[in-house]
Amino acid sequence: MSEKKIIITIDGWSSCGKSTLAKQLAAKLKYTYIDSGAMYRAITLYFLRNHVDWTDAKAVARALKEIHIEFHYNEQTKSSEILLNGEHVEYLIRELVIAEKVSEVAAIKAVREYAVAQQQLLGAHRAIVMDGRDIGTVVFPNAELKIFMTADNAVRVERRFRELYEKNPNISLEEVKNNLEMRDYIDSHREISPLRKASDAIVLDNTNLFPQEQFQLAYKWAMDKISSTQPS
Ligand code: DC
């Protein structure tokens, strides 16, 4: 009997380490990892580059027709990377100029419909770990394992600052803090699929956890779900 493939969703606040955990789980389980936030970031990059006025619904609809997003697995980095219309944009989309606008773009109904439809297709064969804000609530409400990640604000700001400082030593802690707070606010207060914990999600607060401890915990939850789920 083959092992049942499950869907694992990881939602939570910005800079909680969702993608680190999702990548580790996917690698260990030999599942696909999808960073749904990267899709919203790539759409934001396209809008900025092409001067799309995202307050204009028609302009957004036209632009979305021109956007093609794919994920490719990079054997060297052992992780999936995003391509926007064939261009590798994995690094470009992490810049602060994108972070400053992405929550606004991600709040647009047409953008969410476009991204959610693609995310659901990517999970059609299960065996997937996807992280984001609405994955357990909207994209895969029937996922077998849902994790909701959180950590103290100061810890999140510090982690994000260290990450961005490596690439840009001119960045200030204040800038990072303001951006994080603004994104959390918009993400959790928007009208469509706001960030919230699914009622059946397990909360993982990693303020005082080492990455390895966090991984062991989540991996056990995944294995428990896999062994208690009947193969289809
Ligand atoms: O996870 P991230 O920081 O790369 O996400 C970028 C932005 O996209 C974030 O502000 C929230 C939004 N997002 C979303 O609205 N829904 C998702 N499923 C993933 C991300």
C-alpha cells in the first residue's frame, strides 16, 4: 500500500520563518514546496516595472493576462525558485521596494483570484507544502495538516533585519520594523481572505525555539497525519 500524500499548509505573520520550515519539511518528505508569497511579490514586480495602476480594475485585469508564473526546482540550492514570464526573479522580489507595495497588491480581489487558482492547481496532486497567509483558510481548507506560525514582534524584526542587512547594509532597523508592522496590519485587515488562523490549525510559536526544535515538532505532526490518513 502506498503512503498517503498529504497537503501541509503553513500560514502566519511576516518573518516568522514560515518558508524555512516549509522548505525543511518538503525536503524531508520529498514533497513540493511552494512559496505563495513569492507569487504576490512577482505580480507586484510586474506591476511596478510596467507602471500598472493597480487602483484601476481594467488595468489589473489586462496585466494579469500578461503574467505567467512558474516554479523551478534548483538542484544546487535544493529549493524551488520563481520565474516571472520566464525570468528568474527569486532575488529581485525580496527587495524592500517590493515588500513596501506587495500587501497592497495582495489585497486586490482579481490578483487573489488569479493566485489562488494557480496555487490550487499546484496542489492538485497533493504531496505539497505551501506557505502564505490564507493557505489553510482559503486555498486548501481541507488540508490534512495546518500550521499557524507566530513569534514575538521584536524577534521577527530582528530576524528580518539581519536577513536584509546582509544584502543592503544601509537598511535601518526602524525601516524594517515599520514595513513589517504595516504588512501585518494590511494582511490581517484586508477585506478578502485576511490573515487569520484556521480553526483546525496548530499554533507554532517559535519565539524561543531553535530551528531544529521547531522542525522536529512539525515533522512529528506531519508523520502523525500521514500515518493516520488512509491511502486513497
Ligand atoms: O510571505 P511573504 O512575506 O513573501 O508575502 C508577501 C506578501 O504577500 C505579504 O504581505 C502577504 C501577501 N500574501 C498573501 O496575501 N497571501 C499569501 N498566501 C501569501 C502572501
